[in-house]
Amino acid sequence: MVAHLLKLKLALLRNGFKRSPWQLVGVIIGGIYGLGLAVLLFVGMFALGDQPAELITTVVVLAVSLITLGWAVIPVLLSGVDLTLDPSRFSVYPIPPRQLVIGLLLSGFIGVPGLVMLLLFAGQGLAWRANAGLALVGILCGVLAALNALALSRLAVTAATALTSNRRFRELGMILLFVPLIMLGPILQTATEGLEAGLGWLPDISAVLAWTPLGSFAAVPGDVAVGAWGLAAARLVLSLVYLVVIILAWKSVLFRALETPPQQSGGSRAVSGLGVAFRLFPATPWGAVASRCLTYWMKDPRYAMSIIFVPLVPLLIWFWSSQGGDYTAMLYLAPIIAVLLAFSISADISYDNTAFSLHVLTGLRGFDDRLGRVAASAVFAVPTVLLAAILPAALLGETELLPAILGLSLGALGTGWAVSSIASARYTYAVPLPGDNPMKTPPGTGARMAVTQLATFGSTIVLMLPEIILHIVFLVTGQELYAWLVLVTGVVFGALMLMGGLRIGGRWFDSRTPELMQATVLNR
Amino acid sequence: MNTELHQSTAPAISLRGLGKRYGQKIAVNGISLDVPSGSFYGLVGPNGAGKTTALSMATGMLRPDAGQAWVHGVDVWKDTRRAKSLLGVLADGVRLFDRLSGRQLVTYAGLLRGMDAATVDERTDDLLRVLDLSDAGGKLVVDYSAGMTKKIALATALIHSPRVLVLDEPFEAVDPVSAANIRDILADYVGHGGTVVVSSHVMDLVQRMCSHVAIISDGNLLAAGTVDEVRGEGSLEDTFVNMVGGRAEGGGLSWLHTS
């Protein structure tokens, strides 16, 4: 039965390749990447072999613990990455529980991530190459540690299923995971600085981890190397107990979940009456669109995804300017945020997906559709941009620049909205489907999306030339008059652009409504 | 001709040579059909026959490659907005704005059509009550069951009191009680002068419920008329299977007889 399950996993993998060659390409790229990583770490392990046993132990335990932790945490936040062998699918077959558990566990090794981890962990034998017997212990413990990581990962995922079947939790998790990814650059830089200072306490952490389920297996060869046989035996037994307990715990959670499947529904609190957004706008077609869009901004994680970087922009700019000690770039925060926020509505119809049919069937006017989407965006974009313009200028004491910055920002907002309103009436692209992982990009979108976005950004910049030129004149001459001229131009031009954008976008929308509808069907 | 007069005497839906081709495949092969005003019209056909494509072209969702469509004399593809105001459509296989609550979604559909808030509120309450969704009005549509989703989609098609209802697979996944309620609403609607077009796989239902029926297969209109005309002596199901063909010949599953 275990062999059957492993064969099934292989067959599923193979059939996936047949269905979509891109999946094969993905696996090959992942495989090359993983293999490269493995080779790199093998070299590292090999080099480590020349070091004293204590250092080897510290490094190996830390590395194994970190990877194991990753296996436990990341799938939970991504809501179970690999569901090719979803346990609940086996609940109708009379498979003995023990065999199901072992089969599912071992099937985790079939696939790039599992295989690479197995190789990596077993690779610690290289670090202990000074002694053949010791190397063997290293390899053995590595394999066990990999099994341990898989079991822990399964336990975490299964235990969290009850939580993650709650839609809101799952969606939040994906976004939580994304923030550190964006901040990876600054975090790494800070971390390496901190690491150099904190290198002294790393062995202590490692020593603690060596007694936890995360790193205990990895620490056994180190005990053997220094001849502490009793300690090695004790640690090995403890590790095995950990492993058995984890597997048993997973089994019990798994079967409880299989027997009483978590409720799929629920999760959302009832909306009393019409909710906040519908009271904010007038009861007209454009007001309805605005209310609906605003509700989506608050409830659909894909929208949150498109503006999640906005609060990070100041952090990033601040971080990079702190390196040079020159914070002038912070003053231009507002125009940048304005362009990004205005641009965030350009994929609106793509996000609607086929629900857009309601707009088509009700014969909604293009102008109302465009205006509603801009109005919803304005609710949070205008205060954010004003804040981003005023706050840095005030804090840095550069208030004489403020009118110009405000002009640039408001101009950027109006022009950006105009361009987005026109572009999104003409171009749709495949985006994550409603309810899907917001980070999952459908295949074949990259090029088209990049071209569309580049063209949109480019047009916005070109259309903003009046404000930009006046601003440069102001910077060169330093005359306050020009700062105020930028403000006036920004407000007037921005408003005119917006009106024009809504009209043109609305006209395009009206003449192409069925085509837009069919584009959303294709993106399904 | 006087347009007002023309409108009142014109068929509820009139299709002339309506066609659509996807690459090499002809999805709808020049269909001409009149749906009389005040009729309960069933559109039946096997999977992939072109029912949904034909209905999409008749309701302004899909631009036809050839032919024309009128709703009460209004050209769907020339005077689109006016035609749409006469139509209430339940499309099959499209998503809803499911992050809205049921009440919000129905209200949304009403407001999009430019109705005033008070009327929308009143009708939303009525629709939720009649469709047995009052308790679920505050729940997000994404958390609805398949049947509830169908019902709320139906409500969005009814809110503006259209003259013609086009319902693509309205009874799919709907429980028997709700289905009976929906049938009553539709029968009442037809009784008071409305026109309903439903597409369905369930022949029995069409035979009992509809006054007229059209059979579509492979993009062609095979038969159209009153239910009695089309079915003749036999049941609608037999007529349908005879016309469309495709019944499996030869032996069944003899080993299934063991227990």
C-alpha cells in the first residue's frame, strides 16, 4: 500500500507534465535551482569538514533547524502547498491508517523540495568526512532529520487546516508572508550587520536547538565526534521519541479531521444592513460601483496585494536614504505613492473576472463604471497622498517645497487615474482568480502585463510633463512663485486629465463592453 | 410602422440568422427563432449544443458574428442599453461579486440599473423573503451553497422587474422546495404578461412548466414550437433523444447485476 501511494504520487507528477508542459519547465527550473543549491551547500559542508567538531555541530544544527522550521511554517501560511495527495481524498478507501500515514509521509520526498531537502540533510555526512563511520552516522541522522521535517510539516499543515479553512485567516496569511519578502533586502542587510555583532551567542542558540525537535537529529553526529557516547545515545533516543510523537500526533489530528471535516462555510461575520461602503456613496449607478469597489478593497486580498507595497515605499526610501544620510528623496514620497495608488485600479475589470457580467447585463454606462472605480480608490488614496506629502516636508522642515510637492502629487493622482481608466477599458490581463492565492500569477501573463504597465507608467509621466517641467524650473530658480504654479497646474491639469480619462475610458468601455466581457471569460 | 405598436405586437425575443464561430468550430449556426410575448419558453439541447452561446448573443453579452436579435422590437446590438433594460438575465457559469453580502449584491444590481434607493430596498426585502434568503441576507455570497448562489443570482435578474427573463440553467443545484418556489414565481410572472426563456437539461421539467420549446443541437435549431407541437405523441424526452441521437448501443454492465 505504501508503494502504491508513492507510485500514485509519481503518476500524478507525470500526468501533470503531460497536461501542461509549463509545469514540467517549472519543475526542471526548480530542480536545477535546487540542485545548484544542493551543490553549493555540499561544497560548504565539504569545506566545513576541516573545522573543529564544535563549529560543525553549531552550523549544521542551525541550518537544519532553520530549514525544518521553514517546512513547518511556510506551508501553513501558503495553506498547504502540496495537496497532490490530499488525505481527505483517501477517506472513501479502506486503507489501513498506519499505511496511509507512512505512505503520505514518504510521498513528501517525491518532488523537488522534498528531494532537495533530503539531499541537503544527508549531505551533512560530508562535514564529518574525517571519519568514515562518523560520516555514516551523519548521513543517517540527516535522513532522519529530513523525515522529521516532513512529519512536522504535515502536522503543522493538518493542525492548521481547521484554522486555514477559515477564508480570512488564509488570505491574511498569504499577505503576512509577502511583507517580509518585499523587505528582504533591507532585512538581510540589517541581519548581516546584527549577525556579525551577535555571532558570539550563536553557539548558545545552537545548543538549545540541539535539544528541540528542530535540531536534535542534526546534533547527534557532533556528540559522537567528541566521543560523548552517552550524550549521543540520549539525544538519539530523544530525537526518535520526538519523531514518533510528531507522527502519532499528526496521525491523530489527521484522522480526527478526516472523520469530521472542517466546516467550509462560516468565516465571515454577517454584514448588517448594507454595510459601511454603501452608505458612503450616493445611491446612483456610479455610487454603487464605488461602494462595491470599496467593499472589495477591504475584503478581497487581491486588492490589498496591489497596494501592500504602499506602506513599504516610505520604509524602503527611508532605508536607502539613511545609508547616505540624505533624506531629500523622502520629499518625493507622495508623487511616487500617488502614481502607484492611481495605477492600482488599472486591473479592476480583470479582478472582477466574470462577475463583470453584472455590469454588462445591467447596461451600466462606461462613464459610471470608470467614475465609480476612481471614487472608491479616492477614499483612501487622497488622504494617503496628502499625508505622504505633508508629513515628510513638515518633519524635514522643508515647508517651502510643500506647494510644489502637493501639486506634483495631485497631478500624478489625477493623471494616473485618467490613464488607468482608459487602459483598463481596453486591456485586461490574467490576474489571480477571485478566492485564489493573491500571489499566484496565471501563466503567460508576464510579458503582456509588463508591456501594459510600462506603457501606462510611461503615458502618466509624459502627460505630467507640465508639472514636472515647472517643478524643475522651481528647483533651478528657487523662486517661490513657481512652487505655487506647480500646485495650480497639478490641481487644474490633474482634474482636466481625470475628466478626459473618464470620458474616453467610458466611451471605449461602451463600445467594447461585450469584448471586455469575453476577455474576462478567457481569463477564467 | 408605429414603434409603440410594433413593440407591443413584436415577439418578446426574435433571432434572425444568429451565428457565432470560434476558430474552426461553429458554435451557433445561424439560428432564427421567435419567442412569443407571454410565453414560457424552454430551450433544450445536449451539453455544448450552443444554448449558452445563443443566449449570450441574444442578451448583449457576446457580439454575434452574423445575424440580429431583438427584444420586444428593440435591436439588441443597435440599441443595446434599451434592450438590456427590458431583459433580466441569469447567466450560467459566471461568477458573482461574491464578497458582497446577498443583500448588498441584490441592491447593487438595482442601483446599477439606476433605480432609486427606496424601491431597491423594498424589492430587495421582497426578493430575499420570497427566495427564502432573508436569514442569509447578511452573509457573504462566497459562503453560500450552490443553490443559494443560484437564487441570489436570480434575485439580481428580477430586481428591475424586466419584461423578459432569460434564465440559463436556473434549477441547477437548487433544492426541490426552492425550485418549486422559483417555478411559482415564474408561472405568476408569465401569468401577468412576462416572458420567460429557460435553458435546461431536465426534459420532464420543461414539458410540465413550459408552453413552448426549442431543441438545439450542434449549433442548429432542430425544432421549435409549442411543447405539444414539438413532442407530438411521445414525451418530450423521447422526442429529444430521437432528434439529437447519441444513445449508447450494445450491452450494458452485466457484471453490475451480481449483487
